Amino acid sequence: MEKIKFLRNENPSPKPKDEELGFGNIFTDHMFVMDYDADKGWYNPRIIPYGPFEMEPSSMVFHYGQAIFEGMKAYRNKDGEIVTFRPMDNFHRMNRSARRICMPEIDVDFAWEALKTLLNIDKDWVPSTKGTSLYIRPFMIATDPFLGVRPSNTYKFFIILCPVGSYYPEGINPVKIYVEDKYSRVAKGGTGEAKVAGNYAASLLSAEKAKEKGYSQVLWLDAADHTFVEEVGAMNMFFKIDGKIITAPLDGSILPGITRDSVIKLAKHMGYTVEERRISIEEVFESYEKGTLEEMFGTGTAAVVSPVGVLGWKDKIIDLGLDRIGEFTKLMYDTLTGIQYGTHKDIFGWVKKID
């Protein structure tokens, strides 16, 4: 691979105060870009000023949806060092997404070097307050100017950076989740296990309906008959029932979340029983009625761990309270964020420093 070229932004943006940070609306001064051609492979890697770029209206991404992305974070730890959390797992997952929709894979080691270079250039954008971070968005799009249904022969790969606060306005407080029983996001055999842009487009209508009802996000059920729990729009879903930690299996219709995997590994290491199995929405509500449903929470890069206090399904409500966080949920949140910020021992080797 060629050496990464660098063009400095001569008009840097003012950096926000940590307490002013929301999620996803402020971007750093630079971005990484490289191009792909079927005959040349990946070429022209460069870090340039963040800003608009020109594409033809006939670019295939606009018409046939070849677009994938990832989400990860960089943190400033207790010693002031900039670290990342399981970035190689994200790049490997991006390659799995690429294979699913006929896009070229990236060299994960080169992608890591590109990310480190970009983070070093924009290191002053990494916030330092606990709970804040620098969100990292790698993504790839198809760029052939062609109106025909086939895989593109050309692509662009980007990495952009975004200083963020909490994903939910509620912060680590419990959120309300609405169970969708009409629409489906994906089905087995579809693209549910890939981080494909179209998956999120398919979720928007239900998400808007949920917000109108006062809920934060949607919990999706299986597409076959809307019986089994799958995942929340931006999170994998967990339940603590009668002391056991239960989450949906990776059977092709849900995203294999990095945070999901981290929680499973941590819980097992701590001695908890973890079951990756199909769980029906009826079973969840029955466990609540019997008093064995102890906690509900979601996991994802953006929110890390998000307690769920209310779950609404048809005319039924589970109300565990919006004023308390479950003991296990808090343990997972504190442990994961402690590893990320350097206050807890990283026994799994998940943290990678930016040299």
C-alpha cells in the first residue's frame, strides 16, 4: 500500500467544550480517504480536511445501496493517553459486511495504521471528561457512475471522527423501548448480520412511531411471525431472568455486536450463566408477571450499556422503573467504561493505545 499523504486543514474549527457535546453533529478537522478500482485495488490513501466531496448523481451507492459502516470510539484514559477499544474487531466485522454485499475488503492492519495516523493528527479533539469520547465512523460506498444492477467496480473508504457525549439524552438512566409487532427490519438470509446502511433505513418508520409514543427506540422481533426477540435499533438486547443473562443468538438476523460480545465474556468471567438462545416476547412478559425478570439492558458502541426501564408491547407494559439501574447492568457499564478509561484492569487485552 502507498504511503498515506497528508493535507493539513488551514481553517481548523473551534473545539467544543466537553459539556456541550451531544452525539453525531460535530466533526474534527480531518478525514481519511482512499479509493478502490477493480484493476488497481486500494490506492491513494490520504488524510485531508474534513468537508464535502463531489460525486456523480449516477453513483451506484445512491441507487442500489452498496454502503457499509462501522462505529468505534477513542478515549482519553486516566493517564491522558488516547486509547481505542477492540478496533481490529470492528475492521474485521466491516470486511464481513463487505463480503455480504460484494464490496472489496480492506487490509485491517493498514486501516489500523490509517486510523492511528488520523487520531494523532486530530488528537486535541479527543475529550477528557468521563462519559465523553471521540466516535470513529469508518464507511465504504460504491462510486461507479452506472445505472445497472451489479456490484460497483469502484469504491471510496472513509474514516471520519466526531467528539461525543452520551448517545441518549437520558445518559445512563433507564430508557423506554417500544416492541414493534408489525414491521420487520430484516429476515434470516438477509443482511441483518451485516452493518449495511439499508438496515437502518428500514428501521426509521418504526423508530418515528415509537418516538411519537414516548419511547427512545424500537425492539425488533423475528420477521417470520413476530414472536422472538432480536435486537434494538442501535443495540443488542439482554435480559436478566432468574439470575441468568439471556440474549438472542447470532443466527444471521442480528448484528454481532462488539459490546455484546464484551458483555458476554465479562459476565462469564465473573461467574454468571449466559444463555445465547431464542427468547420470545411472551416469555419476557411472563417472567415479569412472575417476578423473575430482574433487569433489561441494551449494548452497543454508541451507548455502551443502556438500562431499559420500560418495555411496551401492544397494550402491555413492563415497568422496572425509570429511576433505577439494575445491579448487573451497572456492573457491566462500570466495568466496560472502566476498561475503556483505564481505571479497570484490561484482562482481555481489548484496549489498544495510539502510539
